[in-house]
Amino acid sequence: MTRNLIDVSSLGGKVTVLIIGVKTLPPNAPFTPEQLDKMLQEEFAALKKMGVEHQTLRIENDAESREVVSKSLREQKYDAVVIGGGLRGLPQNVNLLEDVVELIREHADPSTKIVFTPKPDGTCDSLKRFFNFDN
């Protein structure tokens, strides 16, 4: 499938993004919490340079986290919601992933893109699959 990229200039030169990831890493994670935080901070700096305004939610598999996601989606329009690999790749989070996708469908603007990132420092590249940042 070939996507028509959304020209960032048509969005006023900025993209608003909600990034959703897991709060607690599994014991077999390929990096420590400190390494994850460092990767995320570097990625957030790169997003800023691209003109991406982001909010990040680190959630658990509980009702409170689902409400936080729901509230965030109701209160702000996002151009994209990025779902991290910890949410998608862990069998214990399948029901949480399903709930997050349903919350996006229910509360996000219909034009909001759902973006999956394969790794913590892959958000910039993942957004480039949907948005043209070159203009």
C-alpha cells in the first residue's frame, strides 16, 4: 500500500503527537530503564527539531491508565498517536493494546493516524511513514 504523506506545512508546520508506552519494563527487556529514558530523551529532542509537539503517556495494564489515555484523547486533537513496542510486543499486554486502540477509535479525531514504532528511538522514522517533514 502506498500512503499519501501528509505535508506538515498543511498542519501549520507542526505535528501534534501522543506517544503511548509502557511504564514498567519486563524483566527480559533488551535495555535498562535508564537506557530507555536516555533513548527517549534523545528521540524527544529529535522530534522537537522536526516540529513535532508531543505528549507522552507511560501506562500500566489497569483501569486508571485507560482513563488517562481516554482523557488525553478527549481533551486534545492529535495528528497521530504512536503506540510503542512494549505495548504491542508483550503477550501480557494484548488486552491493553486492544483497549488503547479502541480508545483511539472512540475518542480521537477520525483523521488521527495510528502509528506503531518498533523501538524507543524509532518514533521519528515511524512518523515519516505518514508525514512529509521536508517542506
